[in-house]
Amino acid sequence: MDKLNIANLARGAVVEQFDFELQKTLDNIMDLNTDTAKVRKITISVSIKPSKNRNTATVAVQTKSTLVPVSPLETNIMMDRDSTGHIVAEEFGMDQLSGQVDMESLVVETETGEILNGKVVQIKK
């Protein structure tokens, strides 16, 4: 009988579980959307419950990783009221400057310059 150790416990499944959690942790570290200053952890929990006669024991092993969540995303919106008084909001980009007009959704008649559909939004910062 081989001496029991972590490498052969559960026929090597503990090492496989650790390797799985290690890969998840490494992926999390390489994710550019996570904070590099925060620590990641891998925990191996081993519970051993002996039988009444102490001849046998049930061993439960659990591995888990504590990862860093993805950093929150930020955006900018502007709000106004439409002609019926309902509040409307629209996202605008950080590259737009105060006073610029958002022309993304406009369809304009090329010869007359008349706006056929869409809207002109004046960005105020």
C-alpha cells in the first residue's frame, strides 16, 4: 500500500482540481479588465470524517479559487425630456466635446439638407 499523500488522494483528482483552479486564476490575472493590485487565492479544503470503529474515514476534498471581478465599465449619458414630458436618455462618447452635434442617427436629404429622420442632439458638458 502506497503512503497516502495529496498527489495520490482520490486517485489524483485533487491535483486535477487544483490545476483547474490554477488555470482559472492565471486567466483572471491575464484579463486586462481586472485589477492587478488585488490578490487571487486558491483554497484546498480537506475534511476527514472517521468511522465509529476508526478503521476507515471518509475524505471530502474541495478546491475553490477566489478571483478578482472584472472592473466596472463607465459611460456617459445625457438626459432630457421629450415633447410629451417623458424622460429620455442617450449615451454619448468620451471623444465628443461640448457643443458637438451627434449626427450618428440622422438621415439627411443631400440636395436640400433637410433632416428626413433621426435627431440632432446638442451635447452640453
